[in-house]
Amino acid sequence: MLDDGIEEKMQVGGVHIAIDKHAGQIRYDFDYRLSESARRVKAEVKKRMLSSIESMESAYMAGLKLRNEANQSRDARLSRLREMEEKTHTHIGESGVVGRCLSLREAR
């Protein structure tokens, strides 16, 4: 039989080795799970950022399209107004109704 102190040290040493062995596995498992979680979070953040960027680009393009349509509509209306103005001056002119009204006003 061994001395009680030596036997106690062997048991404690064996337990210490077993604890170290399991603690290493636990550390590895924790590190692996933490790394995987971080990887998944990064992938999800990247996916959401790309989705947001696509949405913003789509909204921007829609805004440009609306602006261009509004500009074309405005330009068409201005063109029609210019044509109407030219026709009015051509048909009425200074000797037309407007010209007569002006000359009557000056005569008073």
C-alpha cells in the first residue's frame, strides 16, 4: 500500500488530467460555436446590406424615371404653349382684335 499522501496526489493528478482533457474539448467546442455564430451573423448582415442597397438603387432609378417623365411632360406643354402663342400672334397680330383694343385704349 502506498502512502496516503502519494495515493491522494495520484488521484488529484488523474482528476487534474481528466479536467484538463475535458476543459480543452469544452474550449474547442465553445470556440467553434462562437466562430460559426460570428460567421452566420456576418453573412446575414452582408445579405441585409446588399438587399438594402438594391432597394435604394431601385428607388433611385424609379425617381429618375419619374423626373424624366415630368420633364418630358413639361417640355411638351411648353412647346404647345409656344405654338399657341405663335398662332395667336400670326392670326391676330397688331392689326387684329388685340391691336384694335390697344389703339382704342390709347385714343381715350
